[in-house]
Amino acid sequence: MRTIELLLPQVFALVGGTLAVRLAFPAGRASWLCALGYGYVVGQIFGAVGLYISGTIGFGVRFLPAAGIQVALCVLLAAVLRGWLRRDSSVSQAVPALRAQGVGRWLAIAFAAVMLLRVAVLGLEATAQPLYPWDAWQQWGTKARVWFETGELKRFVSPEEWLQISSGTGDAVYTDANPRYPPLVPLIQVWSLGPTRTWDDSAIGLTWAILLGALGAAMTGQLFRTSGYWPLAFGAAYMAVSLPILDTHAALAGYGDLPLSVMFCLAFMAAAVVGALPAQREMPQWLFSCWPSCRSSSDRGSSGRSRFFPS
Amino acid sequence: MPSGLADRPLIRCDCVPRRPDAPLGILWRRADHPDKTFNAPIEHELGETQLLDLSQNHDWSGEIVGLAVALGGNPGDVVLIRGVTAQTDTVGTRLATEIANWAGFRKWDGQSINLAIVGARDRALSPVLLVAVGDRLGFAGVLPDASATIRNHPRDRHRGHDRVGWFDARWQLDLLAKYRATIEEFGDGPIEELWRRGPDADIYALATSVKRGIRDPKQRVFVFGDEPYSRGRAAYHLLPLLVHYDAVSGAMPSAQLIRTGDLIFLTWSRQVRYDKDAQQLIWNGGAVRVKPLGYIHGNVVFKVVA
């Protein structure tokens, strides 16, 4: 029973998000692989948004009302994007596919197999131990645990503010290593526990491993769309998914880095496909110019609680 | 004591302190200063000690006549010493150590999540990592033209895959070894069992017993402790009670801000003293009257009384 409860949020994220992305984009623009990868991420974010809305409007930080909101958001996204894209013909069609034969075919199969093996091993590792790396239980897991166990979006403040506020008779407040970090990552952690009632921080790892798998699926889909050659698409996606630093963040789940990397990477690929990125020769300067804004926006402590997304 | 020990400055202590944040060090005496004890800290994290390099330590010279492993902490702390080895500082030894370090499979540690740590001996950018990064950057460089390449140059379609495969096979084996080590350490039981088998098991056990006896959801708990790991884990396991702790500096509040009925969860600390006769907890912020509620391996919970 508990296993089913823990799989529910994953199924909602995967099915809801995938159907939304697939329905949103006309045939040919998003393959099933792209829809799976992008859809899972969309489903997770909408799950977290669902919890946030549910907690804000008084239904509590609970899975069932949040799941209802998540489904509604998926339907809304599909409808809005479908209507919008029907009038937009600027997105280029995929290049014609090249037939992979002989070595190429076996390479594609091998890359797909080792990618699946990697995600499976990381999934086993990620769910085999409680939250392990420091930031996971010092600043992300603290919020998730309080919101999960109390069912309310309790406020986090600095230790000094805590002393002032908790002396009074007002609402309960909490403190941790970085009280001003935004709520997306903790709410993804809460969403990962589905309708269960016991705080189980080892189960959160499943989401982190599947997020890495979603990156692999989306990257394979996008690369096949632009190259038309399965061995190249699977090979390049495998190279990304097998990067030790990404694998480590999936195995030692709970940091915000992996979810954010996956989101940014998916956005970057989508922008590249629709031609929203600068020309290739200008790319290094463009990336370099992005660096200061990336650094300043990663100063999460100064951004306040109003922002939902960490940068 | 073996002779010529000073010529072997690379010390490997296979030691595991029970308390993960207990300071560990090596002590030694020399024949020319028999009354003086020299020392050097041994870096360790979650049961794994680092190689201690004393080649630049001028005190590691002459005839070493005594050697000891020291553990800092409080009564009841223990350290398991499996052995201490000393090696000569030669290019061959260093190379063999580095190769063994790169090739050895080891379990996760607190720094695994970081790509590179400037200044950490075994976490600096290793040649393996540099080659792997270079290889992948090279691949990324050709990726934008890949579509044209595979159409115009069919023979080049699968070039370079073999190199990547070697690196990744090594990493895959490492991941499997890490998973096996994790299962050996934590088992495969429910989450309570995983916490009981973790490095902070004592803190978890005490925090759980405290929570079990509390009915008021607004119960305030103050966590005092010098070690960031211990006070952070105590605070985490005490949630969702209203826990106060300073994760970064470990600063403790003034006693005036603590009121009757509050709990104080004390992990190892040099700043806080318990006066048993006066039943007072004393620190530089003041003193409060307390009643001990529970104790496990150096971790104590007090209730503040009038």
C-alpha cells in the first residue's frame, strides 16, 4: 500500500505532464520521448505549485487537493499552448530521419540500455538512505519536513527573528540554515511523498533519479529532432546523463542543483529549437554575459519568499 | 617503535571515531624532546580518514619514540583503530597512493556532492576528471555540426564513443560499489531503521524519545552544540517542534530569552557547562535552572524549570 502511495505522485507527474505536453504540441513537434522528459518536469512543478496553492487557500499542504490542482493546471497548459501554437508556424519541423544500420543500430540500443541501467542504479541508491548531503537536510528538507508534517506552509525566519516572534503568542515560525530559500524544491520533496503520513526522506530520492531520466529522454528527443540520427541522439544524451556530477546529485538526492539544472537544460534546448538563442559564433559571448545574472540570481537569500522558483 | 619512522612521513590511520564530528589527531614524542608531545590533526569524515602528510612538518624528525592516536571529545566517546601505517615520501609512493586513490572504490562521503574542493588534497581536479571533461567538451564542440557531419561523412559517425565507454565503465562500477556500501551500512528496512543505522543514530534516538513525550505542538526546543553536524542533525530530527539553533555560527541565545518549560537539547560543547549541584546550565549568555530529561552518548536533553 505504501509503495502505491509513493508511486502516485510519480504517476501523476509523468502521465499528467506528458499528456499535457503531447496534447499541447501538434504532431511532429514533440516526439513521445520529448513529451516524457518535458512532461515529467512539468508534472513535478505543477505538483509543487498545487501544494503551494492548496496550502495558501486553506486546503492544507496535502496531496489530494494538490493533485486536483495539478491536473487542472496540466489541462490548462495543454489548452493554452495548443491554441497559441495553432497560429504559430515559426517552429521548424524536424530534419528527416537517417536510418541507423549495423554498428549504428547497436550503438543506439547500447546507449539506451546503459542510460536505463544508470538511472535504475541511481534510483536504488537514492532511495537506500535518508537525506545525506548537508544542504539537503539543513535548508531544503527542513522546510519540506515542517510543511509535510504540519500540513501548513509555516514561515521560516532567521534565528534572531525566531527568538523575537516565538516569544509571543502568534503563529509558529521555524528557522534553518537558509530560511529565505524559495519553496519550489521543498514542495517537490513534499509532493514526492504523495498521500503518505510519515516523513520518509529516503523516498524523496526517487524523484531526483527520475528527473535525471527525464533529462535523458528530453535530450534524446531534441537531439533526434535536430540530427535525425538515433545513435547520435542517444549517445549525446547518455554522455550528459552519465556525467559524474549529475549522477552524484541524483544519488545523493535533496539539493536544488539537479532539478534546476534539468529545468534550465530543457529550457535551453527548447529555446535552441525555436531559434531563440544567438548564433553559434556568438554563443560563447552570450553564455559569458549570462554569468553575472546567474550569479546574482543564485543569491537566494536576498530574493525574499515571494519568489517561487530558485535560480 | 620501529626505527627510522621520521623518514616515513605519509601516515594512514585506519580509524573510525564513533562520533562523526569528534576531532582526531596523531601524537608523537621524540628522543631529543622526551617530555614534549607533538601533534597533528587527522582529517576525517563519516568514518573515512584522509592520508596525513607530515613531510613538511618539522616536528616529524629525529628519532620518534612514541606514537598515539588521540580523540577529542567527552567521556564515552570511542574510536576504533584498525591500524596505522607510515610510508616513505617518494615519487613512487605518491604515485602509487594517487593511483590507488583514483582506482579505489569508496562509499559516499560528505564532500562527494561537490565537483572539486580547492585545497582538499584528494578533491582537487584530478587528471582523470580533466581528461573526461576535455573529452566531453570536444564532443560538445562538434555537436552543433553533428547533423551535417553524419550526413556528409558517414565514416565519422561513430568516432570517439570507445573512449567515453572506458571512463563510464569505471564510474558505473564505482556507483555499484557505492550502492553496495550503502546497503551494508543502512540495510533495507523502513525509514526509522535507516535513521537508527545512520552516523547520527544517538541524536536520532534521543530526539525521537523527546518528541514522543510532547503533546504541545508549540513546544520550543533550543539546540546547543559546538559541532555544526550534531546540532544540525538534532534540529532536523526534532522537527516539527519549534526548534531554535544557529546552523552557521552556532551562537547561543541569551538566557533571558529562554523561559520555563522550554527544552534544551545539548550536544557536545565547550561553551556550555552543567552544574549538577545547582542544577543549572551555564554559558556565556547566562544561566538557567534545568532538569535533565534524557541522555544518550554525550547528548543531553534538559527542561528549563522555575
